[in-house]
Amino acid sequence: MLVSPSLLSADFGNLDRDIEMCNNSDAAMLHCDVMDGVFVPNISFGFPVIKAVARVARKPLDVHLMIVNPQNYIGAVRDCGAEIMNVHQEACVHLDRTIQAIKAAGMKAAVTLNPSTPVVMLEDVIDQLDMVLLMSVNPGFGGQKFIPNTFNKIKRLRQLITDSGSKALIEVDGGVNLDNAAALAAAGADVLVAGSAVFSAPDPSGVIAAMAAIKS
Ligand code: DX5
Ligand code: ZN
């Protein structure tokens, strides 16, 4: 299982320390949540902070943009050193164009779906995607309760990926912890984002190692 710890739950006063913990852990990537107070009812951090994270991080950055008009920031995300740019389907009127522009900028393209958005919305772009992020909470805050319908969505998405021959990975974000990680892997998830489950734990790198050890 690939694990992407979400820095939203890290200690922003000790970011270097928390990123270094991730560097020395079994994390596959680092999840950076950008919120604009418009697309979601909260504001987190922006590009100057991600650039600072990139200077310390030795894992690829998985940037999740919970913002309106994400297509206006493709160059800014690339300049932060991001490997994966995640845009919400609900925020993109011209999703196909935005996916093409992300790839032309040299990044991997991922599209995120809110809990209420059906998987079928990606039917006509799935073959172009490197990853699909299924929100398992309504985006905007860390530490929320996992929405069980996510299991049905993972299965439907796995079917869509298989039918289309897409190589997209399935990432799940929100309320992921050691109690549901194995079931998510069994349902077909490839990448687990975990914020509070990692950073609120007494042994954060132990939680990352335990999740990473789950067979997908
Ligand atoms: C929520 C963010 C998540 C958040 C997850 O809107 O997209 O990445 O950090 O936090 P937990 O794992 O605590 O639910
Ligand atoms: Zn996220």
C-alpha cells in the first residue's frame, strides 16, 4: 500500500521535524492540502509553504487543490516541485483541457471526486489520468469521520479503470486510519492519505509503516 501522509495535520510550528519524520518513514509521497475558503469552507496554506516543504522533502509531493479555478495555478504548482497535481472534478468546467495542461507542464494528473460526485463523471477522461482521488469525507477539514459509501465507489472506480485499460491509481482521502486501511486495500485502493491518524499518533512513523505493510 502506498501511504501519503497529509501535512494538514502536521505541527506547522515544527514542519521541518514532521517532514523529516516522513522522509525517514515508509511514506510513498507527501500530501499537501491547499484550501481557498471558496471551494471549501476553510483556508489552509498556499504555494510559498509548499515551496518550503519541497526544500526539505525527499518524497514526491502530492498536491491536492481544494480551490476554484485550479487551471490558473498549474505553473505555480509545477514551480513548487510537485510531482502530482490533484484537481477537483467539481471545480473544472473544462476538465479535459486542464488534465492535458497538467501533463504538458510535466506533472502527473489526478482528479478528485467529492463524496456526492459519481465515479461515472470520469468515464471520458479516465484513460488520461495517473490517479483518481476519492474523498471519503467532505473536503475542508482533517479529523472527520470516514464515509462508508466510499467502499462502493472504490469498487465502481476499479471496474471503470479495468474496463478502460487505464493505469490510474486509486487514492482515498479522509478519515483513513489503521481500523479501515486493510478493508480499503481489499476493496481496491492503491494509495491512502492519512492526516490525523498519522500525526496525532504517539508513533507517527509506526502508523505509516503499518499502513504501508498492508498488501493491496
Ligand atoms: C480534507 C483533506 C485531507 C485531510 C485528511 O479535506 O483533503 O487530506 O488532511 O485528514 P484526516 O486523515 O485527518 O481525515
Ligand atoms: Zn487531501
